[in-house]
Amino acid sequence: MQAWWQEIVRFWSSPRTLTQYPGGTIPPDPVQTVSPQGNTPGLYPYFWFHYLFAYCLESNPGFKKIWDESEHISAEPEHALQNLMRSTPNPTKDQFLQAIDSAPVQKLDWRLNFNLPAGTP
């Protein structure tokens, strides 16, 4: 955590503005966009936090060792409702409740409309 925090402090030691890349939010080489050698001063990519973590994995063997030895927990259950709403525009009440019950919180996309099934609390 300390190594990651140090990279966050380094990265944000100067003001930055969100940047877009051709074709969307993901740059061709995400780690390069946050590395000290490859970052464009004054800019940051949307997923900077994740890219800094990847940079730590690539540049710090001790960080990578600890991560490799850690238990990894899937974030898939937290995306169940979002995935359901993307694949099924009008889910049944049972499908909706099953997705909600899959995790204590759900990751949602503000760009999606969520049409609640009839009878959903």
C-alpha cells in the first residue's frame, strides 16, 4: 500500500486534466501513461488508479511478490446488475433480485437506464 501511495503522490504532484484517446478511454499502453518516463505532463487517463497499480506490479518486484501471494477476490458479483441490464433490457423480477443479491454492493454505470421490473421493491 505504501508503494502504491507513493506512486499516487508522485503522479498527482502537479495539476492534471482528464484526457481522451482515439477510440475511447483506454490508451494503447496504459501503464506508460502513468509511468514517470512516459506520462504526458498535465494529463491523466480515466483509469489512472488502476494503471498506477499495474505500474507498481511491473516496476517493483517486492510489490508484485506480495500481490502474487495475496488472495484474489473476483469483482464479478459486484457487476451482476450492470451486466444483467446490458444483456437483458427488461429483466424479470427474479432475475433482477438475483443480481442484486449476488453482492452487498453493485457497480453501476451512470450511462445506463435501469428499468425496474414490475413489483420490484
